[in-house]
Amino acid sequence: MVRRTLGICLLSGLSATTLGQDRSPFDSLVNVWEKRHQVSIRYDPRQTRGLAITEQAGSLDDILKNTLEGSGLSYLRDRIGRIFIFRGAPIDPQLPKGFFADNPTSPASTPAISERQENEAFIAAHANPIQTIGNRGGQGTNATITGYVRDAGSGEPLASASITIEGNSGGVSTDAFGFFTMTVPKGRHALKVSSVGMKEADIQVNVLGNGRIDISIQEAVRSLKAAVVVARKGSNVRGMQMGVEKLSIRAIRQIPAVMGETDILRSLLTLPGVTSVGEGTVGYNVRGGAADQNLLLLNDMTVFNPTHLFGFFSAVDPEVVRGLELYKSAIPEKYGGRLSSIMDVTTRDGNNKKITGTAGIGPLTGKFTAEGPLGKNKKTTFITGGRTTYSNWFLKYLSDASLRKSRVNFGDIILHLGHEISPRDRLYASAYISHDDFRLNADSTYTYQNLNTRLKWRHDFTDKLYLVLSSGIDQYHYSVKGRNNPRDAFDLRFGIRQLNTKADFRYAPDNRHDLSFGLQHISYQIQPGRLLPRNTQSLVTPRTVEDEQAGESSAYVGDQYRASNKLSLQAGFRYTHYRLNGPGKYYRYAPGQPRSDRSVVDSVTYPANQRIQTYQGPEIRISSRYLIDTRTSLKLSFNTLRQYIHMVTNTTAISPTDIWKLSDPYIRPQIGRQLSLGIYTQPGDKELELSLEAYYKTTRNYLDYKSGAKLILNEAIERDVLNTKGKAYGIEALIKKPQGKLNGWLSYTWLRTLLQVDDPIAGEVINGGNYYPANFDKPHIASLVANYRFNQRVSISLTSTYSTGRPVTYPLGVFTMGGSSRVYYSERNAFRIPDFFRTDASMLIENSHNLRKKVHTSWTFGIYNITGRNNPYSVYFVVNDRQIRGYQLSVFASSIPFATLNLKF
Amino acid sequence: MRRRLILLTLLAGTLSGCREDFILPDTQADASVLVVEGDIVVGGGVENLIRLTRLRNLYQPNENPVAGARVDILAGNGTTWPLTERSPGNYASNAILPANQHYTLRITAGGKTYETPSQTPVITPTIDSLTWSQDASNIRIFVHTRDATNQTRQYRWKHIETWESRAWYETYFDFVNGSIVTRPVGDQIYTCWKNASSAAILIGNSRSLDKDVISYQPIAAIAKPSEKVYVRYSILVQQMGITQEAFDFWDILRKNTELTGTLFDPQPSNLPTNIRCTNDPKAKVIGYVSVGTITEKRLFILHSALDGWPNRNQALSCDAFEFSKTQAENFLRNNPSYLPAYFITAGGGFGVAPKGCVDCRLMGGSNLKPLFW
């Protein structure tokens, strides 16, 4: 329509602005000119208010030139003689050629732009120049625009940034690389680009044909006035994914952590549905799932033991992290292999403008990061970060004599490189090493190591189709050495290695479909246990539990389909095939009998590469999102998942000597199903986000253990395990205020997770065959994270967590045997330990906000566990002087103050 | 090895050194649960003693013995060896059982009959030696044994410690009927002998080793400055070879209550048992009865062999008052908690001291010398 021309936009803004305002000298002059010269003059009276009127002689052009000289204003005439007065660069008043091409009725199918939007577009046009995309002359009324969204300051690509067209409820998000592709009707549009922590950008584009536009947006650096409105509202409401928790590094930094160390896993625990068995434990539980049912990916590398020092510190330095996404319910079809959750942690690519770095000094650890471009053409970026501890001084102050002679060492380092081979090809390489070393009492040592590498190549076939091909090795091993008595000196080892190769395709033919499909293969190799004599005097018999090896292949296909502006559907299908290969020796047992060393009838030895056992099956991932209105959405999802690798542990937390085991003829893969429903809304103008999710999960083939099960160096673990089935259900509620001086979130979760022995040849019953609570069943969990920014330099944070105590088996009676009183225990997990409550606070003081200063410093002070409550982790009973005494063991029994210094240069 | 692992995990568990008392809510114990403690000993050496009690509430210190039960040992060849009730709950027999039979135990109590399966006695190897060593804060005693046939593999030990304990003053006098008299020869109250039985479950196995050798297995520890070694100390270690299942029972029992409570405790497990109720299969029983021979060895430790160990309790305040004979008798009449301690040769008076400083029997123990001393 005619109204969409550039000139009209100006006209509507310029028209009749003199009504009702005080007349300036220029206004009077224009009045006179229009009458005298029969001409129409369009201008913004605000711009011309202060103009002084000079010469009135000469042609209109001369007069205009003289009057406007030095004012920053200029003028032009269009073809029919109208005069426009404006500020800045000249505008072409011509309509673009071929604008009225093809079919003049097509504009009817495009949404009309209202007058209000034209006004806004006008203001936007004056703030930002219009970008032209593509060339004229292409077929069709639609064009595909693609490109990258980056942080203007560092050049880092921004993932999950949202790009929408003003007036259209559709829109797309950038992928993990910051890349987007969007099909739009040709013509003028106002694009709104937003990302968490960045200023919202409005970009005027003129789409002539398929083309590329790279968008850089500014970080929301706090101005001296009130906080700038950032991130687009609606990401949770509009986002397709349900049950996804996203944390940016800013949010993670605000949560006070042990000893002033920012910690990724600890910040994860403040989100709804995520709990841990206790402080100082390695794993976490998501929606009532076991700790081994979570997959932690760091740049697509699988990290098996993601912590240091028994869980006090995460093994990933938050400084290099861009953000993390935790998928709890609707797990996309490209992920698999674990039942409860996938945590995808991505690092930044590295500043591509200049080399920068940070350093931090805390009471227990020191860390550094460095990042920047490499090479002259700046096509390569790197980021690296490392951390180490010097906490041995702390051990000297402990009361326990045996601990004082101990030594603790840990460190980790990560390196990530990105290289742009061509605009269509990018190469990435990541490597991560972590190392932990404890020497207890000068005679026992425990060490463990993670070693991960990955190489990734992204190739864009067309603007709509790209492939990411990646491959890497993930490895974890530990070693326990004891030497108290030379005859018993031993060395116990465990190792797991996987070679993981993936090909992921992404195809977005139009704005309605977003297809992904691909293949994946993992080769596992596990050394379940090797016991070696530590020296020549030792009488320890070398024992090796034979290696296990298997291959797991999967193929998936899925589509995210926008059925209408209100309804989106995501359907995915994944098929996995697992094969356990020889060499290996497996026992056969008498049928119908509990498996034990007394019921072995035979054993079979398989040669290398022979198939021992195969398991396979489909997985379905369906989710849907319905927008009730622009502020509220309803999401429903149903998933099935399969897991072929298990962590073997009969302790409540992941212990240093837990091992991983592959599925075999007796240990079947775990199969899970989850149904969830959620409501998300952003009421009023207070910028609150509310969400409520309910779920129901079932699990089959979950492992539990017989009494007195021996799990270390056991070559036939099938004799000590029980097959159980589990069910978990719950409701999660979250209130979030992402912006403002006071921001943060409050979450509440109600969940139950129960197990039941499901093994006809168990030979033993737990709880008489009824459902009993799992070790991580905590009915009520509430978390509060609140931050308040006083001014530019000072902010405080408060984190508070409450949860019901975890289940425990209590003693019911006492008897005497072996000279002492002994305890008789109740049914498994029939009682609970006291509830858990902890509050931490910290204050961040930044020394200077001058953007141009070379080195920025900031201090963090805080108190961990303000109330000093000694949350019991373990409750146990011992005999003391022939009497039963109960004790509770807590990890933190008092408040711990801390201070940290951070440098950024 | 397990100990090592538990110690390792202590690091994380006690970083702030926080272990506190925990009081459980009081619950009613199921008093029908029968607890059986004892083994069938063949070949003599130690008498057969079976103790029967019932499960009791958590903070109730006194046991509930089962009196009036009928306890018999049945041999494979049909012979029955009944046990007689010496005191409530304690049933014993000093008959010597032949080692070449199978044995089961049968108990009838409270209308229910319980039986163990028929077991062959385990022939326990002799103890090689008992050794001890002293470090800065403890004396540690170790047992060493081996089975040349590599059959036994699992062992359980008990010990009885005996030690000589002396009063502060060696007195030859007594206060009888208001006057100080000389003690009869041989009636001394200066040296006493005290006993203690083991209170911990002591088990060990050699399954991870090539040969069936037990070496440096800790049996007992004496913490400085215990009075056990003020003069002379003796420990009698009794060893019994046990089956794998019996070992598992004692191991689980020990783990359930003797753990140090780290972050990585396994769940308390159900105790296995080899005692079944024949007329009520649901009845719960606690205990495991093994059958085997017992071998013993004794170790003595003299105070003179120790390094830097006190020879008396320096914290005792044993000041004596010195009086003439008449005054002493007067004093003793009015202060019955004192006794004459020594005779003052110069002047003919007496020193009197609190009873506990003079009579060793008041600190526990008996003044009768054991036969083996």
C-alpha cells in the first residue's frame, strides 16, 4: 500500500505538527513560504524551533540553505516538489524499483502496519540507519535472512537471542552458535533483537531478497540512572522448551557460594526440581531421579565427575562459562542416554576484539582466565581458564589429628578454540583436564582425573541447512592407594573412557518448521576395578575385574512446527541400539533361584568383539506449547528415555569409590517415562515471571542392592543387585523477577520419589515388597535467591534453602551381642533426618566502573550459613562405653565468613 | 582397605569438625524378637555358653534375659547335649563335644522353637603369635595366624585382659574392732587383678591374599596412660575360624553400629541369620551360631618394657595423716573411710590414708592371683 512508502512515514510524522503549539519564527516563515511559493514544506517543529531567520532574499532554495546552514538540518525536494526538512543523512525519496512488482494483491496477506507503528518506525529510523538485505529481482514474496547475533563488546556470539518482527507474533531464536535463519516477507520491517543481559536492539531492515545480516548488540551496561530495561519479556512464555532452566553467568555469579567461590552446581540447586542429597556431595537429583541419571555436558564433552574435593567445588570454572541449560522435562531428541536431565554448559568462544583476562584470589582457590583473538586476521579466538587450590593451610587448623597431616590438591584447566575457515565453515576445539589428589594421614592417597577433548566442525550447506560434526574422547579414572601396613599395601583403580561421535543436522525450510536430525555413536570402555600390590612386600593378590566394552548408536529426527501463532508442536523420535561386546566372561545361574555364588551353574567366555547382549528401543519426545494470550502459555510434554550405563553405589551420595557399569545380560537398561504439564505467565507490568509445572515419572530397571552388597572388585555384580521400579511425581512453582534493583527468584517444589522391588528372583524383600522412599526423596524444597543493587558499585545477595530431611533407616531396638549393645534397624528409609535450612549472604563491591580502566577489581564478602544451623547430613549410632549413642554429622556446623578479590583486565 | 576408604571420606565429612549428639524419638521395640548369642564349641577348651535375650527399647540400659527356656545341642549321631540355666538368660554346659560330628542348636522359648542348620565344625588353626608395639599414644596388640591348608580364611577373635593393679600404699595392717592389728600373712590388699572382656567385634579374613595368612591384625589397644600396664598386663586371645556366612553376619553387625558415620555410609543392612523359627516362619531372630574349635594364646606385657609410661595414677590424691597409735585408732574410729597405711618406725606411729589408697579391691578387681600369672 502507498502508506508503506518511506516518504509517507515521514509525512505522517511531519504532518500537522504545528497545531496547538507555540509558533516559532520558523513556523511563521514556513507559513509565508507555503502561501507564496505554492509548495508544501514538511518538517519537525522541534528541530527547527531554535532556528534564527536570516536572509529572506533569493530563491526558496537559497533561503533554505542559508537558514539551515550550521544547524545540522538539510532539505530536499521530491519529484512532485514537496520539501522535506530533516536532520542527518539524506534520504532517497524514490520508491525502490520494482516495489510494486508481481502481484499487487499480495499486500493483503501481510499484516497491516498501523499508524502508531509507523510513528514508532519513524522514530526508530531516525535513531538507527536502515539496513538493506539482499538484492532485488528474486522470485517470490518471501525471502530468507540469516546471520549471527553477537555481543558488540567482545564479538561473542549470543545463543538463544530472540529476533522478532514488530507486529508479528512469530519470531526465531539463535542457536548455540548465535546463528539464526528467518523467512520474512520482502519489504520494510522493524526487527527487535533481545538477549538476556543485553540492550534490546531495534533494527530497521529493508528486505529485498535472501541475504545475510550480522547484528551486534550492546551489553546492558548500567547507566548512572535507574537500571535499563533489558531482556525481552516473554522468553519463558514464548519459548518452545518446557522444563528448561537457563542460567546466564550473571545469574550464577550473584549466588553466594562456599568460601566466596562462585559455583555452577551450587547455583543449579536453587532452581526448582533440583536437589542434592546433602552438602559436600558430588551428584544432584533432578525431579526425584538418581544422581547417575543426569548428564553433564561441557561443550558437548561428557564430564563424569564434575566436582572437586568431594563436591565442594564444581569442576568447571564459571569465568569461562557463557551459560547453562538444564533440560528437565521436554528433553530434545538430539540428547539421550540419561533418564532425568541433561545439563548443557557452554563456554564462551573468546573475545574476538582484543585479548582480555581475569584473575581471582579466594581463601581456598586461585583462578585465572584469558581470552582473545589469535592471528592477524582475527578469525581465530581462544579462551582458557584454570583453577588450583592452596587449601593445605586450612587443614592445619582442623581439630582431628589425622586430618592435619593430610594434603589436598586439585586443579582444572579448560581450553577452547574457535576458527572461521570461511563464512560457511567453522571449526571448534575444546579440551578439559581436572585433577584431584588427597593424601590422608601420609599413607593413603586418593586421586581422580577427568580428561576430555572434542573437535567440532560446522558447515553451512545453504542458508537453511547446516551440519555440525563432532567427535571427542571423554575419560575419567581414579586410584586409591593404601599403605598403612606394608603387607596390605594396595592400589585400587577404576577407569571409564568413551569415544563419542555425532552428526547433527538442522534444517529450517521456513518459519513454520525447524527440523533436526542426526546420528550418534558412543564406544564405551570401562575398567571396573584393578587391585594391585603397591610394593614388593605386599601380599595383596593382584585382582582385575575384566574390562567391559560396548557401543551405543542412536538416530533421531524431530521437528518443531509452528501450527499457528498460538500453537507450536515439537515431535521427535529417537532410536537407540546398544551392543555389549566381548571379550568377557559371564555366569549362568540356576533358573528361578536368586543369583548368588551358590546358584552358579555355568560360565560362558566370549572372545573379543563377539556380541554378548543387545538392547534397543525407541524413544519418543513430544511437547506442545499453546499461547493463551501474549502473557500466558500452556505447555504439555511426554518423553520416553533409555539409559544404558549405570552408576553402582549403595551409599546415599556418590562416593569416591563408586563405579560405572554397562548394561549386560542381567542388568537391563533403565527406561523412563515422563509426562509434564506447565503454565507460564507474566502478569501485570511488574515484570514478574510465574511458572507452575507438574510431572509424573516412572522408571523401570533401576538398581538397588541387597544387604551387605559388595560392590568394589566384584566381578559378578548381578549377584548383589535388585531390580526395582520407581515412580516420582511432583509440582514445581517458580516466581522470578529478572530485572530491577531487587531481582531474583523464589522456587518451591513438592516431590515424592518411591521405589519398589521388582525382581521375582530377588531372594530378599525391602519393606515387605511395598513402595519405599528413595534415598533422595525430599517432599518439600523451597529456595530463595534475592539480589539488591544499592548503587553502581555495591550489591548484596541472599540465598536461602529449606528442604525436608532425607529419608533414613532408624534403629528400633537394642540388643547385646559381642560384648556391646547393638542396634536393630527399621525398614529401609522409614524415617527422616531433621530438616535442612541454610541461608547465605554476600556483598559485592566493585571498585570502579570506568569502562576505560585497564584493570577492574571487585571484592566479595559474605557469610555462608548465616544461621549457623548444623544441618545433619548423616545420622548414625555407635557404641560408646557399652551404650548406644546417636550422633549427627554435619558438613557445616557454624557460619563461615569469606572474602574474595577478583581482577579483570 | 575398607578402613582406609572410610578414613579418606572423613576428610570431607569433618571439615568443620562437627559431630553432635542426636537423640532419637523413643519408639517401642518389638519384644518378641529373640536374640541368640553364642557358638557351639567342640573339642573342649572353652565351655559352651548360649545367651538368650529379647530386643529392648533404645535407651533402656538393662537387658531382658529369657529365663526358663530349653536349649539343647544336637549332634548328628543323635546325641543330645542339654544346656542348663546358670543365671537368667545364660545357658551353659561344660561337656566336651567331639569334633567329628555335625551339630545343630535347638531353642524352645515362649512357645516357639528355633533351630540352626546342621554344620560341620571348623577346625581353627593355632595362633602363630601375639605381638605388640608402642607409639606416642597407644600400645597396640596384634595377632598373627595362618592356615597352611588355606581353608579357614575367616576368623573371629575374643579376648580377656587381666592386669595387675596396686594400691598406693602397701599396708600390713587392718583396723578391726577399734584397734589397729597386723594383717594375717597372705591376706594382702595391695595387689589386685582386674579383668575385662572384649567389647568389639573382632573379625578378619585373608580372602584378598594368596595364602591364608593373617598378619598384624589389630586385636586390642591400650591408650596412654591406662592403668592396665602400670605393673603387668596379660591378654588371652581366643580364635575361632568361621564360615563366610558367619563372617558376613559379624561384618554387617559391626558396620551397622561401629561405623564412624561418614558421608558415604552404606545403608544399614538386614542381618543374615542361621536361626529359624520352625513353628512360626515370620518370627524374627537375631544371631548367628557357628560351630568350631577354639585356639588360644596368651601375651604378657611388663611395665619395664614400656617407654615413658606412668606406673601409677598421678591424679590420685593419697596424702596420709600421721598419728601415734592411740591417735590413729581414735581417728580411724571417727573416720571409717580411712585405713592404716604404714607404720612409722621412728616414733612408732601410723600413717592413715583413704580406703581407696590402701585397698586395691575398691578400685575393682580381686586380690586373688589368677592361676596363669
